[in-house]
Amino acid sequence: MIPLEETDIRTKELIMTADKYILPVYARPPMVLDHGKGAWVWDIAGQKYLDFTAGIAVNALGHGDEGVVEVMRTQASKILHASNVYHNEWAPPLASLLVTLTQAEGGLGYPANNPAPSPAPGAKVFFANSGSEANEGALKVARKVGKSRGPADGSKSEIVSFESSFHGRTLGSLSVTNNAKYQDPFRPLLPGVKVGKVNKTTGAELEELVNENTCAVILEPIQGEGGVNAADVAWVEKLVTRAREVGAIVIFDEIQCGLYRTGSLWAHSTWPISCQPDIVTMAKPLANGYPIGAVMMRDAVAEVMTAGTHGTTFGGGPLACAVGYHVLSRLSERAFVSHLMETSTYLLGRLEKLSAWYPELVAPKIRGRGMILGLVFKREGDPGRLVELARERGVLLLTAGKDCVRLVPSLNITQAEAGQAVDVIESCLSVME
Ligand SMILES: Cc1ncc(COP(=O)(O)O)c(C=O)c1O
């Protein structure tokens, strides 16, 4: 064991080196993570933390999962990368698993808990390396569909996104991420992006927003970064109906809320078919932290994409897809999902008590569902203060939007871990009060 004094020096040295050589685009606390196991992480000074951030909704199976490690070891020793010039052993099974699970559990136009008609309409997957890149792919597909459906002048090219959305940092995905702080320094962005309000833009405003020139509508069923804001099914139905009227592609960004985080495969899996998208994007938990992203689309949309129309060097590589296949197989086990929902019910119950006990600080309604939950604060600055106080007491949390603390732990946390996190949050609230 390294003496505390020395490790403190090591922490300082690393942070100073980071300050000197790493582009300062992140504001990070003064700690250096060393390793993790399950829902726990340790820094290089030996301090232990209960991780309710899970790498920003990524480590669905927790840290240091032995199954994931074994798949990585085996696959890395076989073949790591060979490019998309060739097929590999794992991209086809992972794409097939994504489509067949969606057909069985609902989403992308397939009904939930209801076997899809036989033969079921097909779907195709494009593999990328991140969430932003998945959204870029989805927007490009929608643009191409717009060209094939719209007039020859290419005017069916506008994209509709929503206030407080987060779709990524690349120029295309940033253009649909309606947040001045992220967008303003980089203007001009993609032209033809129009912005609506989730659950609010209806009637004539909706008709103006989504019109004949619209090729794509992109929506997070539950906004993550924006503050754990869920879209109402009744409003989504109006939005999707309008998009269908004008022949616009509906993209659901399930990068943060998808892949069982809400307790179903997709946050929209249980929604009526009339509220379902043409394209779903995913990333974060698919390989439990190994970089991967994917775009899944209905065959009717996929048919515009032919050889050479899109691509990437690393996407769909054998290592990422082998891990993805392993992770998705485990997440989709019934026992895994029911454990997640039981823990979520317990966590939600405990969080609801906090709002009753600290009414001056915490708003009554907990946002989100499953393992994407938001504790809403009444006073500006309190979310950041709670995150700091909780970290000092050994629990890692995230803020979201202006008023919210986001809980996105690993999907397999125990009830005892959920209880421990809430105990610490409560002790912080009593300090804040
Ligand atoms: C909903 C959503 N979309 C897109 C992204 C961007 O993903 P990435 O950071 O992997 O590019 C994020 C990241 O937080 C996200 O939450």
C-alpha cells in the first residue's frame, strides 16, 4: 500500500500534468480514479466511492465485470481490428440480437409483448463508436431519405429538435443540441434546424415546426443531460403523426435512456406503435464502457443506404461487438430486468421521502423511471452543491439541466447500495438545509 502522503503527491502530479498537456474542456474534481468493482470505484489515494454516475449511464453491469473482462481478453487475443473492408465474427450476431430483441420486446414499430407478424418487417443496424457518431449517422440517413422523398431542389432537408435536448458535440449532433452554452462558440452550425418544446409544441405551431421541408425529427424519449425530462406519450403521438403526414423520419435518441435503463429494452418499447420511431440511436451501455454506438432503422428507411454512402474505420469492430453481444445478452435476461425494477421501486420510494422531508429544497416529483431518476431542486445552485457534498461523503452523482441531480447507477446495483446512496444524499440535504 502506497503511503497516503505519497499518493496525495501522485494525485497532485497527475492533475498538474493534465493541466499542462490536456485540453481544458472538462471541469473535474481533484481525484484520480484507479479501479472499480461493481458499483464502487477507488481513487489512487485509496478513497472508495459509491458510483451513482456509472460513467454517465454507461457501465450497466458495473465496473470490473468478470464476464466482460473475459470476452475482451479472448477477443483481443484473436483479432482486435480488421476494418470494415472485411466481415467479422461479432457484428452480425450483435446486429441480429438488437433487431430480434426489439421485435420481441417492442420498439421501432414492433409492438411490445406481442410477437411481431411473421415474417416481421426487417430492420438494419449501422455500428459507430460513440453516441454523437450514431446521431450523425441517423441524421445522414434521414437527409438521404429526404432527398428521395422530396422535390429535386433538395428542400426536404430541415431537421427538428427540441429545447434542452442533448445529442452530442460533433457539428451535426451539436446543431440539434439546443443549448446556447454548447452551440454559440461554434456557430454557424448546420442550417435548417428548427427547435420545438417537448410536450408543449402542438396544433398550428407543430404544423409549422414539422412541415413539408422537414426530413427528420430527433427526440430523446427521456432527456438525460437536459434534466431527466420525459416526453408524454400523448404528445409524442401528435409529433409522430405529424412527421408521418409530411414524410419526415422520426429518430429517437436512446443513447442515455435506452438498453434497459428504464426497465424495458427501449424507453419507447411499451408505447403504442403510433408513437414509435423509424430510427433508434444507442451507445453508452452497449459494451459496458468499451466505445460503441449504433443506429438501428426500419428496412423501409435503410433501403436508401447503399455501399459507400456511409462508413467509419473502427465502428462494428470485432472487440466492441463481441463485448456488445455479451452485455446485451446479460441485460436482456428476465431476472436481470426484474431485479433492476425492484431496486428502482425501492430507490424511488426512498427519494420520494426526501422531497417530503426537505420540501424547502426538493420538489415533490421525482423525474424519470427505472434507473434514470432525477431529484429536482427548488433553488439554483443546489444540484451542484449536493454533488460536491455527496462526493466528499463517498457517493458520486451527476447534475442534469439547471435544477436536477441525476441518478444513473449501474443497472445491477443492490438494494443496500441504493439505500446507502440515499442515506448519504439525506445527510447532505440536512447540511444544505
Ligand atoms: C442522449 C444523448 N445523445 C447523445 C450523446 C452523445 O454521446 P457521446 O458523448 O458518446 O458522443 C449523449 C451523451 O451524453 C446523450 O446523453
